[in-house]
Amino acid sequence: LSIAKTDSLGAGALAADHMAELIGGKGEVAIVGHSQINSTGVERRDGFVDQMEAEYPDIEIVDIQYGDGDHLKSADIAKAMIASHPDLKGIYGTNEGSAVGVVNALTELGLTGDDLTVIGFDSGKAQIDAITSGLMAGAITQNPIGIGEATVQAAFDAINGDTPEEVIDTGYFFYDKDNMKDEEIAAVLYE
């Protein structure tokens, strides 16, 4: 009857906005995606790409590749991207495994967050640690509390004869080391 989920197109656009701000509105960026067939992978990618094309004409997406959310594959992909595009300013990883892979690539290459801006998606200990250390600039987190709350409410409504919304957008947030400890953000980070 209903699904409670993150608006992945909107979340991808928010990642693009932060990437653009952090790299000064111009330059080359790339995407390490987790899936080109899964709806979340497609929407997180498309939200980012569409926002860059619509709002940031001086930013060029030079490469999009897929590592299946596997941090080892994603690290290899990121290393190849960095080698192929010496002027690359940023990489966006569309899920935790993709983003952690990009961070691992930086570490393996002896690079830092000052050398390349990394924006991730989801949270988890590895990403939180990478943001704390400065290897990752920030990430998009979903709202697991909101997803659970909306799901229970929709089930309750359906049981009581009400028709819940077909798709319930449960929200998303950008987090970085400046706001990770804020009450609203800390509550939705999941390790």
C-alpha cells in the first residue's frame, strides 16, 4: 500500500550542491556509484548529475563508474579515476561501500581531503571516522528514525481503514564534522 523512503533524487542533488560549494563552483568531478540498475543507485546518481548540469555549468562530470557498493572495487575504480583525470577536484560515492572505497583510494595513494573532495552517502563508522579525520568532506544520511516512524504510521492507518500515501518521503541530511554532533544529525547517523 505504501513505501516510506528517502527521496534519492533530492539527496543526490544535495550532494551536488555541497560538492560544488566545496570545490569553488568549477572543475572536474567523478562518481563512484553502487548500481546502475538499482533504483537508489540510479536516483542518487541522477540527482547529482541533473543538479550539476542545471546549476553548475563550470563543473564537469568526467567519469561515472560502478563498484557494486564493494569498497575494494570502489577503491580500484577511484584510483583509476584519479590517475586518468589529474585535475579531478572531487568524487561522489553513492553509498557507504562506494564512499569508503574512495576514501581508501586516497589513503593508498597518500592523498588527503585537501587533495580531493569526497562526498559520500549513508553513514557508518568508516565514513564517520573519515569525516572526523578530514579524508571525507561530508555525506548524505538518510533518516532511519523517520523511515520507521512513517512505516508504522502507514500500517496503523491502513489497519484502521485509512489509505496511506503511496510514497512517503522521510527526508535526508548533509552531515560533516561541523554538524555531526548536532542533536538532529547525531540521531540519524547509523553505525
